[in-house]
Amino acid sequence: MLKATLTYVEKGKPLQTATAMAELDGEDESFLARHADHLRSAAQDENNLLSRFQPDSAIPALLEELLAAEDTRFIAICGALAGRLQASMDQSTNPYPGVLAIVTMGEGDNAESVSILKLDAVTEAARMRIARGQVKLSVFRDLLPAPGNLQKGISWPDPRASDAIVIDRNPSAARYFFNPYDLLVSRLPREAERALAAAIIRDVPRRQRAAAMEFSSSLSGPAQEVATQVVARYPNVRIDDPALGGGTAPGGNIRQGKVGTHKVRFRADDITVTLPTSRFDRITGPRRVGDHWEITIRFNDQPIEEPA
């Protein structure tokens, strides 16, 4: 079962909220279903972002109500959600106009998920297509991104330790889309992994770092969960970095085998010494010797001198 409303949104233009359920033919339903399916499949991608609704947000209750709402109530809730986005777009810098599709899907007569899809359209053509009012998806379809190329989307619920599945192809401009729905979005996985590696390098004694990095690299999942396991074994590690969930937004997802790939560098006098974490046991220093500093590196193989 698929139910949907369609609303055209454009910065600075009066919002014409849906007054009826979207009239969809088979191709229209397939188009929206494939968009929603692609969005929901992002939960299986370890590179995908995590999210959390702000405390006391009314959005989760509205999304849950949509699953079983009769048409009149469904349209009213979707209108309120569209109004939130329109207000945010009016305060944003050059957001693309497009079609806001709010879609519920499920097996048989039972809706199981709600997806909020912002389908960005070619600006001038979209204005021409909407000139007569009602959004007709069949008219718009050639202006909209193909399923799998969605720029921004939210789908609830999320099967992971996350409130909603989100897609964000343009992080620098996405807040106008997530903010009106009270969503706090995580940092990228690479930022969480770098933050955890930095915490280990900073707080774990050098003789234990290689083991700490190896242990951390064996873990995967939301940064808060991974960092908690690291602290249980290495209590001195501070995990207050926002990328690890130390702020209001959730920490990013940490991928297995990634934390240990980060390296440590020593820099001075235009000289840089870089070591992988698995080679921490090969270095001694830096230590003060008279009026200068020394680092000693042990190699098992003879070093080869070559141009950098």
C-alpha cells in the first residue's frame, strides 16, 4: 500500500498545500516507491549518516500518526510538514524548488514507514509546470531526479540505533531541510573514526596505543557504542568530541577496520615523521638532548633513500 501527498515548494512563493491525496497512476506509484525504497536501503550502508530528533519534538508523533491516519487527517499532517519546509526554505540561500512528496508504504493495508522526499526540479521549467496549480507527478517526472539520485530525504522509522534514515548529498546546504523536522544529523563516518583515533593517540600511553588501535579497529557501529567499549578497556580515553556523540547530535557511524588506518605525525624544522599506529613500538622520543630534540626510529629492513 502506498499513500502520498505532493506539494510544490519554492522559496518566496506562496505554499499551495495539498487539498486531496495525490492521484497516482501505476508509473507514478512505482516512481515514488523506488525513491522511498532507495532511501530506506541507505540504512544498510555503513557510510550513511545517523540522526536523532531533538528532545520534546512533536515530529515523531506526527510521523507515527501518518501510518494509520484517515485521508483528511493525513492531508492535514502533510500540510503542516510542508509548511515547515517552506518556512525554512524562505530563510535559506537559494534552495532548489521542487516537489515535496510525503509517502507511506507497507505490506497490504498496513503502512510501516513514512518517507519525506524533496525532489528538486529544474527551476524555470518547474515554474512553468506549476503555473496552473495542482501538482501532477506525471507532468513533473521528467524534471525530477531519478530514483537513486535523491538529494535530500528522511524516512522513519530507522532499524538502526538512529531515529530516522537520512540522505544528504549536499551537507553544506542541508540544514534547511533537516532543521524544520527537528533532526540532528551525525558527522560523517570518517570524522568519527578520525576523532576516536585522535583520542587514543592523545590519551593512551604509547606502549599501549598499537593494541588500543587494533582493538578499536575490530569494532563497528554508532560512535557512542564503539567509544564506550574503548573506554571500558582504556579508561583514560576522553570521548567528548561531537563526532563521537559528545554534543547534541549523534556521533557518526564507525566502520570496522578504519580507526587503525590513521597515522601520527611529528613535525619540526620542516621535517615530518609519519608512523602508522601499528609501528608505535618502533619509535623512541622525542627526547631533549642538550639544546635540541631527538627521535629514534628502529627499522627491521634497511631504509632506502629516494626522492619524495
